[in-house]
Amino acid sequence: MSRNILSIGLFVCLLGCNTNSGQPLPTALWDFSAGESLESTGTVNYKLIKANDLVSFKEDEYTKYLDIQEGGYLYIPRKDCPALDFHGERSKFTIVAKLNRREKSYRQCEAIAGMWNETRKKRQYYLFLNLMQKESGDQVCGHVSDVGGPTPGHKWAMDASIGKTPIAYGEWVTVAFSFDGQYAKSYLNGKLDRREDLNPYKFGKGLFDGGRDGSDFTVGAVDRLGEIGNFFVGGIAKLVVYDKALSEQEIADLKL
């Protein structure tokens, strides 16, 4: 009898471990507050590569984090991260980042994470701050593209969920961006940051397929106008990607 009880207990324990204590299972989770590894945990193990020496680990009174100075960024070559290549019928995903934004020397969009190459018209999806479109600035923005290049009839890509609340400098916040195949949604601190006509943003199209020579997965910058730019400056404590569109409740319940 005791052996049977032990076996049942072990099964329940393993089941709980496999369901990650009720939390959605991440595709890739980078927890920079837990150590100095650039390799993700989750269903895949992908290692971020520092593009230069402007990226380092630091610690404040609250947490350890990955510090990105102006001009710094990270990336994973496209061929090495197929699980992050969301496009076509496989377009559903969620990106979540715990970050602390700092001012930079000039005002410009601030790239957080995704696959977005403007130079070669290989846009797919990207989490930005401060997109500066449609009378916005300083909010969470979730960019999506079904064409790779600029939105037809426009100079730039214009399809994005843009929140309402400005993100302050020098404060730890959690931002998120999801796409379920019908709507792009931007979140701030676990809540959908609703804004009329812009968040949620109706976009019932599959994401662009960049193909073999599509965008790398980049963190902190994107390739645009023939060079790397749209730099994010500040700290990132956690970065998580899911291969499903999390609900608002699931995002609110995330323990980051």
C-alpha cells in the first residue's frame, strides 16, 4: 500500500513539474536575474549573442539584469532559432519582457525583441516601445507585418497595437505583446493597455514568411535604413517567448 501511495505521489509531482505549476510553458525563457547565462530555458535552448561590448550584466538594489547601453544589442541567427520564426499558419505567439527603460541621446523607436528587418523588407513581428506613430509615443507597441515591406500606400509599416499609457524612465515594468491571428494586443504590467482602434488592433492576416534569408531574432535593436538602429537603452531582467497567444488572465498571472 505504501509503495502505491509513493508511486501516486511521485506521478502527481512529475505532473506538476511538467505543467510548470500552472504557468504556460514558455518556448524560450531568458532569466537574466538568475545568473549570467545568455541561453534560454523552455522547450528550446537558444543562446543570444552579444553584438558588441555595450551589453553586460549588472545589479541594482532590486535585481540582477542584462544592461544594454546605447548602441548595444543581441541576436540569434535565423537558422539557429526556428521555433521563434512565427509566420503564416504558425503566427500565434506572445512576447513578455521585464525591463527598466533609460533615456538615450536622441528620440527614436526602441526595439525590444522579435524578427524585424526593415532594410531587406523582411518584417514579421516585433515588440517596440515608443513607436511614434498615430499620435503616440512612449507606449508599448506590437508591430506585425504580412508583406515584409512597408504597409501598402505608406512609407513605413503601420500595422501595430499601440497602448495608451506612457512608460516612465527608471522604473521596472513588465511589457507584453501577443498575436492570435486576428488581433495584436499590447500589455503593460499584466493588463491590456486599451486604446480605441489601436489596442487591440485588428489584423486578420498571417505574418510574413521571411524565408531562409529572413530576419534574425534580435534584442535591443533592428536592422533599418541600411544599418542597425532603433536601440533600446536600459535593463532587461527577463525575456520570454510563447508559441501561443496568452489570454489577458494568463499574462496577468505570470510570475516574472
